[in-house]
Amino acid sequence: LPTPVLAYAVRHLGAVAGVMVTASHNPPQDNGYKVYLGAQLGGELGAGAQIVPPADAGIEAAIRSVGPLARVPLGPVGQVLGDDMVASYVDGAAAVVTPDGPRDLKVAYTPLHGVGAAVLTAAFARAGFPVPGVVPDQAEPDPAFPTVGFPNPEEPGAVDRLVALADVTGADIAIANDPDADRCAVVVRDDGAWRMLRGDEVGALLADHLMRRGVTGLYATTIVSSSLLRAMCAARGLPYDETLTGFKWIVRAGAGEHPLVFGYEEALGYCVAPGQVRDKDGITAALTVAELAAELKARGRTLTDRLDELAAEFGVHHTDQLSVRVDDLRVIADAMARIRAATPTTLLGQPVTEAQDLLPGSDVVILRTATARVVVRPSGTEPKLKAYLEVVEPVAGGGDVAAARDRAQAAVGTLRAEVAAALGV
């Protein structure tokens, strides 16, 4: 079952904890597990959320204290939950969208050999949408992920079969979950070709959609995501918070001062219903994207049209990544040491106005100029060094959004080269 179903079940059952064994969006050899805590251990903000310190250290210490497995006493036989738990999750997921909105939308979908297909199609049907067409040879769970190099929608080639299905069926949009269905990728037609929206683009679209629906409360994202959400909240008088990377922090944003109503991270993770699942949820995100796309289609508009409207209002916020996979982790340590020892004083010909080093709490360096931002950190899940790049290009009143996008894209290309040189990679 999808990871969001477990996160839901922990809250629904009042469980003390939940464990999900998953390959998520990683290669098959990187199987691991995620741990969620209930209110008894995680507190109200962390009820049903992934663990944070000190729980992680406590669990690790307990694991290290275990002797030979044969000496561990067995507990009583557990209870296997019935289908009613999945049905309850599906009912809650379907309730995320408004009941009387447009439903005319054709969707192509892939779970990428994961566990999302049955639950997502049930949720679409329960919400009144046409059931998406599913990529046949990626529809069933297969831990070998035979048709993709990496089962991550963001990887080159991962959604080729999805795009082919969308073409054949005349789909309006295409959606991919990662194998444990907590991430959601959206592919749209743009100037006659299919293009995957960046996580920051989908995050802005979902946030804007909820705001337009009148959903008030805290909107949150991470330090590596686009600054567009901050600008939207400031303009619309809504509370905003920014956290370290990871949904375990996003769902605890604001420290309870305002109720969290939406959170996202640029790595295709979205939480549109924190009261149901206090983690990223690729199924409710897909439903909400479908709701927005259907509403726009009914008015002869598209998701990319709405992105252009946001750019005209707030400026083009163009984001990209410099990602370096390594075999030797010392390469990452050396690069982080290099940028700390010789921090750039200019980027894109502009002075660096702010340089933040988040050590010792987090191995993160943040650089800002008047129009650009760079966040450098090692990946928390893979042997990668990542630099998150953003350039903001204003669009003058009634200006040319396409021209502003071109300028921003060119600037990000230059920024990438400058950051790579500074890191020595």
C-alpha cells in the first residue's frame, strides 16, 4: 500500500507508531524503511509524521542494544487490517476536492512499478473523475523496476511510457507517482510538446488553487524550494513558514501558532490535507491537480496558462539544480569546505548580500543576491551534492512573460556554471 495510507492509519487508529518498508523513489538496492510516530510519542504536531530528533537517536540506540535475534522475545500475533482502512483513506482523499466542480478531464497515469495504482484510481473514481488510464507494463508492483533505470519521475526517461500513453489516449495531463506514491509528478503539453512541471511549479499551482478556494492558515515550504510561495503569502496576507528540507519538518512548521493547511518541497512532495496525512501524499496531490486542471479546462485554460498568470503577477521564479552523484563521499565534504573557505562575493555580476552557514545544526550554505539565491547541501538520502538555484526575473506591467522566462533561464545557466566553479565540481 502507499506510504500515505500508513501515515493516515497511524492517526486514524491512534497508533503509537508505524513502519513502512519501501524502495520509495530509489534504486532497488536502496530499500529502507520510514518510521512515523503517533501523538503519544510525537506530540500533536508530530502525530502521524515522520520521526525527528531525539526519537531517531533513541530508536538507533535501541537497535544497537539488541543482541542476537534468536534471543529477542516475540510479541503476540498482530492483527492484519482489512480493506476498510483503505476505503477510509480513499473516502478522505476524495473529500479533499470540492464535490460540485468540473470533472471533465482525461488523465494518463503511472505508478512506476509501485503500489499507487489501485488506491489512486479508486480515489479518482470516488471523487467523480474519470478513472485515469494506467501504463500497462508499469501498473503492478515490481521491486526490480524493470522498465526504468531509476524509479524516480524526475530521472531522464522515467516517464517516457507515460508520455506515450498520454499521446495515444489524448490525455489532458499526465501524472506519475513514485513507487510508494508519496510523490506526484505532473506532465503537461507546452507548445505542442510534453513537459514535466518542476516541483516548485506544481507547489505554486496547488498553493494558489487552495488560496483561491479560500483555504486560510499556514502555508509552508523548505529553504531549498522557490521563494514564490513566500511572495504569494505576503501579497495575500497569509502566514508563511520555511523549514529545513524534509516533510518531517514541514508538517511541524509554525510551531502550532497557525494551523498548517499546505506544505510542499521542490522534490515533488505536496501535503494538501494535513488533517488527513501529515506527510507528502502523491494521491491527494494528484486529485487536487486534477481538480485545478478540470476547472481551467472548463474555462478554456491550462495549467501553463495559470503559471504565466502567476509569473505576470509575481515575476518569473526560475529554479534549477546542480546535482553531482559521487562514488567517494569525500568529494562532497571537500566541496562544502571549499565554498565555506572561499565564499563567492558576487554571482551573476551582483554582490552577494547574504551568506548563511547553517552549521553546526545543518550542513547547508545559503547565498543571496538581489535577484538570485543558491542553497548548497549534501543529499540526505543519496550520495549526491546538491545546489538549488533560483533567479527571479520581474515582469513589468503587461510585459512579455515568455521573454522574462528566457532571461531567467539564461541567468540560471550562468549561475550554475559559477556555483560549479565555486564548489570545484
